[in-house]
Amino acid sequence: MSKPAKRAGADGPILVTMGEPAGIGPEIAVAAFNALGGHAGPHPIRLVGDPGVFKSCGLADAGAVVATKAAALRVPGQASPQNVPAVIEAIEMAVAMAQDGRAAAIVTGPINKAVLMHAGFKYPGHTEFLEALTGAPRAVMMLASDQLRVVPLTIHTPLSLVPAAITSAAIVETGEIILASLKKYFGIVVPRLAVSGLNPHAGEDGELGREETNLIAPAVAALKARGHDVRGPLPADTMFHAEARAAFDAALCMYHDQALIPIKTLSFWDGVNVTLGLPIIRTSPDHGTAFDIAGAGKADPRSMIAAIRMAASMADAPA
């Protein structure tokens, strides 16, 4: 029997970018590297960034670093615009290596969006930057753990702008990406998708808002017409208890906190951010830079470890 086909670069390393040097990203990257013995399954782990930053966090294996040309200086808790070129270069290098088959997947350390934007970075987050770097038509942010997978339709959108950003076309397109990714990377043959409403009680038949009737329900019907197992629009406040979660493999929510509050409540330390819809595999820990504990020896690497393991598992999925 022939072996399942592999993707280009599937046997390559898992690349972990340093993220914001002043935060906990380099610390948890080194801690995860050490905890996993420098490998995730058959994949060697390589850290991308300034070698001095990783060395200051206790990395003993200098050969494990893919070095950026731009230098960075780590002062825990104190972000500096001087580090921005190295932060951006690390991401760009990792993406380029994954795109040309030199790496199996990338795992990104948390970045500080404010310092990046003040330095001229024009993207609200990693997801949008990776979409631009890879030329993907639509990048989708999924937060995943053993207990729950969620996707926000709108990502870093102010709450006041969310209703205007919701369209039936976006729901259908995002739903298709989620369902295809659940099959491709997570081995779910017939994936089930739950779609939330926007308003309280999913609009209460139009009495508490019309987005469900006018936009969300038609999108759900369109996905069903394409043969997908999709339910909704569902009231968001009753979607995430244990019995409800058993009825779906992923939930598509209308805005950031609607999706992220339940998974961060259930899986704060082992949730993983996965970007779907890209031509490469990308995961990241489901938390930020944590300046308040950087350099104090308190950073917990569990989410980074989970992100590396998930990246390796996705890379090993049959093509």
C-alpha cells in the first residue's frame, strides 16, 4: 500500500518566531524548545529572530536559531520601536521559508501591536499581515483546543463597526474555509459547523435585531445547500456549555469577544491560534506579550507547546 502524499516541506522544521523581544514570547519559545527536546515529532524546532534575545532567555543551542539581519535588544517589559524591524523580519523570514518548502509550519510569538503601529506597521494583527504576505484571498483566525474550536467572523474590528462588517458572502466564504480546514488538517470527515447570531437571543425573530434574518440565516441556508452540516443562527449565550459543544466541531461567531471569551475561559493555557485559509500552516499561543511578568520567570509555556504540537500535527496530515 502506498504511503499518503505529503505537502512540500512537510518534513522540514517548525519555525518559531521570537515575537516582541520585551515580552514573554522569547521566554516561552525557549522553554517550549527545551521541554520538547528541540523536536515536535519528526520536525526539528528552529527559533527565528535575534540570537542574543534567545540566548538571554536561556537557549543553549545556538544552532537552533535562524538569525534575522536586524538586531533586537531585550529589556523585559519595555517595548522599543528600535526592535520593530527585527520583529517584522522574523515573521517575513518564517513565512518565506514555509512558502518555498524549507519549513513545514510556522509558530508566531506574540507581538505588541501598539509599538508596531506607532512605527508604521499598517496591519491590526498577525492574521492580516500573514494574509498580505502570502496573498491569501481570506485569512481566518481560529482558536482551538481539545474542548472547543471557534472562529470570529470579524477579528480586530471595533464593536461599533461589527454590524456593518457582517455580510452573507463573508459568512459563506469563512464557513467554507473552516469546513475545508477541519477535513484537511483535523481529520474530520464530515465536519459540523455552528453559526452564532449577533444579537441577544439570535435576534428573537427580528424583535432584537434583523442581522440574523437578513444576513446570517441566508448564509447558513447557502452553506446547507452546498451539502454542509451547518446550524444557526444560534443564541451565543447558550452555544458553549458542554452539551451544546458536543453538537459541533467548530463555531463561527460574529465578533472577537463572542468567540474568544468561551475558549479562553475553557482553555486559557492550552488554546492555540490557528490561521486558516493560508497556503502555509501557522499557529501561535493564545495570549499576548504579558509585559507585566516578562523576565520574572513566571511565563507559562503550555500554550506555546500546544501551538508547536498542533503545527506539527497539521503538517503531518495527508496532502
